[in-house]
Amino acid sequence: MKAWLIQCLAIVSLIIAYGAGIFKSQNDIEEKVKAQLPSKALIKINSSPDVFTVLNKTTRQNQGWLVITEQQGWGGPMEVGAWINSSGTLESLIILDHRETPVFFEILEKRKYFDQYAQKSIQDPFQLHQDIDGISGATVSSRAIAEATQRSTHYWGRNHFKFAIEKTPMQWQIGANEFILIVLYAVIVISAVKKYRKIRYITLAFSIVFLGFYLSAPISISAFGALLMGYVPSISGQFFWWLLVSGAILMAVILGRNLYCTWACPFGGIQEFIHRAGGMSVRVHPAVTRWATKIVYFLFWLAFMVMFLTDNPAIGTFEPFAALFSFKGSSLQWYLVSVTIFGSFIIPRFWCRFFCPVGLVLKKLAKTQKQILKRVPPQRPNSRRDQAETCIAQRQMV
């Protein structure tokens, strides 16, 4: 089968999957609520935000209201329901839908993050690190849930209970991590342009510690899936995400070089240092390399098919980043970690060369920039005759 036909079929299948995912995601919010509260009777009394009266199915006694708001998490929007009783306190939180990476969302449940919301007054601030404790390793998810709860409870407090609750101003999440990332990208760009190649090993080592084990936040294919699906986090609430992803994209688009993968990717850095420490190298036949590198195209297509069909960017993440850096992951991810470490001993950047979809995207962006520049005709220097005519014209004007 010809390559162009395969590409067309892949694109068409992705478009169909995208449409199917959108259709699936448009399920009635009432169906989601009923699935979470099967023992209750629900009456919808408001839209934008959605508010349901919660009744006892048998006695029809009013047991409060469920106010539902949406807030952007790390992987996409989260639908959070705040169950408020008649005394103005929070009974519990109900997560109707989320697109967070399952392993990180499980951290919230295992560490009983949701328990601290029960019986809090709806007049409380619901701010992370103030009256809500965040969970290390799932900070973005913790903040998104707290912000959604704040919006729900304060809305119902002002409009139903007539409490004088002041609106919380938008807060930018800018701190030391954002500053460090800006400095890291600046050092990478300057060093790459000036060809200070030895600095690359320093930035890679730093990224392994900072982006890898400390933050567990390497760029995943789910980030590009979130962009294509419109699940872009707020720049004020997740400024680090914006810096990390947009910085890598801009370096590829403006400089025409995939500097993130070669200078900043913690997973790529670990592979490179393992290969250097192993001291072994196996020369792969060029024909084998050509066929093997096509694997990443299939993995890229498969990841986006899963993301589009499920309408969830986090589900399509198959990279072993989480398992290695957070020590939490699926059996498949741990298997991929083992294979990558073994492969890196004999083949430089084993995962990067054959399996990394993020590298594929950034390489294509860099290549596109170069192709565009090639089509722009270079400006030829003016001939002596042109220069002389210009000087004469300037003198006549004077």
C-alpha cells in the first residue's frame, strides 16, 4: 500500500474518532449525576451552572443541592459537584468526570484528599495551602478541584443563602518553579545558538532532577492532545504548563531545532547517560533503522485515536515517564521502562529514536520551519549600480 494512501486513511480515521469522541462527551449531565447518586431523586433547577435539588427517593425529603462547575485540570476539564445541605455546609464532593492521568488521580483518593471537604462551610475560602491541603504529586488536580468547589459553594452561598461572600480575585500561580524553567530555557537557547555544546550535559542533568524526579512533569503526548482537543488550561492557574509546552514548541518553530528533546528532556537525558555509562554500542543496519523508526508513527496514530475516541488526553498517554519519575505506573509502563533502560545500554536514546511521539511532533515542527525558510527567496545585496542610483536620488531630494 502506498504511503500517501496510508496517510490519508490515518487522517480520515482520526477525524472520525474526533467526531465520535465529541458526540460521546455530550452526554446529558443528569445521566452522570444519576450514575453517581443512584439512591437519590434529582430535580434540575438551574443551568450555567447546573444545579440539582437532591431528594430522598422514598420520602421525597429535600437533602440539599448539588451545584456542578467545571475547572481545567492537568489533562482537561473536570466536572465537580458540590453537595450542599440546607444548613449551608458541604456534605461531600462528587467527581462526575475528569481527564487526569489515572495514576495521579488515584493518589488523591488513596491519600483521602476529598475527606477534608466534608462539613466545611460554603463560606470558607477553599484555597489550596490556605484551608485545603494539596497533595504532592497531584498538585494541579488538587488545585482544580479546590477552585471548582470554591466556585460552586460561593455561587450558591451568594444566590441562595444570600451570604456576603466576596469574589476571590484571579491568582497567578507563579513561583520558583516557573522562574527556574524560564532560566533553564534561556540557558538552553543561548548555549545552542552560541554552540556551547558541553552545557548540554549540564542542562540534561539538571532536567533529570528538576523536571523528572522533583516535578515529574516531562512533556507527554497528552499535552498536544489537549491542545488539539481545546482542553487548554488557564494561563493564570497553570502557568508552568504553558511555559513548558509553549517553550518547547516555540524553540522548534522559531529556531528550527528540537532543543527540548536534545537539551531538556529528562527521559532522554537518562537514556543518554545510561548509554555513556554502559560503554557499549551496537550499529544498527540503516534498513532496520528506517523500518523501526516507522513504529513511532503508528504509536502516534494509536495514541490520538484513543484520546479522540475517549475524549480524554490522559488515556492516550503510554510513555513510561510517570512510572520512572514518580515510581507509580501501570505494569505496561514499568515494562517499557525496563526495555528502555536495557535498550539504552546498546543503542543511544533507544526510546527517543523509535518510540517517542513527543519527539516526532517537535521534529516535524522544526522541519516545517526549515522548509518554509527555504521557500523564502534570499535578499540579494544591492549592486553598485543600484547603490549609485540610490545615492543620486537621495541627493536630488536634498
